[in-house]
Amino acid sequence: MNIVWLEAPVCQDLLRVGGKVANLSSLAAKYRVPAGLCLTTAAHAQWVAAGESDWPEGLRVELESYYSEMAERCGIDALRVAVRSSAIDEDGRDTSFAGLYETYLNVVGIEALAVAVVGCWISIRSSRVIEYRHRYGLPVEGAQIAVLVQQMVQADVAGIAFSANPVTRERSEVVINASWGLGESIVDGSVTPDTYIVAKDHLVVRECQIAEKERMTIADPEGTREVAVPRFMRAQATLDDAKAVEIARLARLLEVEMGWPVDLEYAYHGETLYLLQCRPITTLD
């Protein structure tokens, strides 16, 4: 099985789809998760067996068929997607691999999609991934990876939320980071985000630190690009209390659903909140 839909039960099989996709698939039926598909570890194995130089016969045709159907499901002709790696041992309780594998945003068309998928496959043997695997005693040879392809959310505000404070380890707090545009500016450290601390039990905003957000990542015809934030927006709060509470409620629900404190990525398009990723917090005892 080379390609599966994100909502399919088989897409919760960690050995086929990796930790990132398995977690997200288990939540897709209950929460607002963008439509997606996954190229399984079997697809990666075929590419490796073919010499890693070209697409195996029939696999690219299969991807094109799924991509076309996904565009029909979303009601969009030129469907823009996010393409993310999902390794077998990624997003686990002890190792997250956060930010180590490749991600490609705002990808459109089968040609660009095929290039992005190969980029994700190649990233499994990057020097930073190999170093991380050595550090945690994980095998380097024979590592397997799947690839998640999801409808791109054109985020007005995006960020990360933790259902427990990852710094103080306080379990009664939800910590939210938020910035303008796509969440990549937070992930790559190019912007200091706004920070909100919400009481987990009563869902009340306890603390709010508004940063001077000078840069943001936006969608671009060629993918994404980083631009200056308009001056009048730099010191503005990215979230009001209602949105901060909505994110905190989502984090609290996901913690119960998954059975462990969660680190989630979210995005707002207008007033609609989307869940993009969900993984365990690895910095807690």
C-alpha cells in the first residue's frame, strides 16, 4: 500500500505512516484537520530499491491520481499543499525530531509535489538527522520515512501550543505562542512570538506577553517567503482572549484524547482554527 488517505484507519499504523501522520490521522475525524494523504514507508522503500535516482514505475502515476482526487475533494483546481516528512520514530514520547526533516509549503502541481516528496525522502539521511539518531541511540541504516501531503492553510495567525508548560513543567497551564502569517517564522526562530498562558482548569488567560513581531512568513507563488510585518501590526496582539481560550481548550481536549501532554501546531484562517500537528511534549519528566 503506497498511498493512503489521512482519515483511513490504516493511516493510524505507525509502521506504515510514521509518528506524525499516525497521531494526526487518529484525530482527523473529530477535529478540524486539513484534508490529506500519506505516501507510506512502502513508497519510500520502492524509491530506495529503485536506486533513489528516479520514481519507481507506476508510483508517480498513483501520486498524480491521488493529488487530482484530493483537489476535487477540496473543490480547488490548483490545489496548494504542505508536504511534511513523517519518520517511523518521529514525534514519540522520547524523541520528536522536530524541525530536522524537510517541510515544503505552498506546493502546487504534480511536478512540484514530486520534487517535494523526494526532498522529504532524502532528508532522512541529512547530517543533522544522522547526528540526532546517533545521540539517541537510534539506528541509521534502514530508517524508514513516510510523507504527509495536506491542503495548505493560508494562515493569518499561526503558532504552537503546549498543554503543559514546557519550561516550568507546570501541568496546570497551557502555553501558546502566536505570530502573524505561517508558523514557520516561529519554528525557525526568525520571530519572537506573542506568548499566552492560560489556566487549564478554568480556561482563563493568566498572562499575555506581546512581542515586537518584525518578520513573518507568507505564502508565495514559488512557495513561501519571509517579509517585514507592517509597522502598525508589529506590537498588536495576534490573538484575543477568545481565540487563546479556544486554542487552550483544544490543547486540553487533545491531552485527554492522546493520553499525554501535547505539543500542537495550529493555524487560524479568518476565524477558523485548524489543527496541523500533534506530538508529545518531550521536555517533561
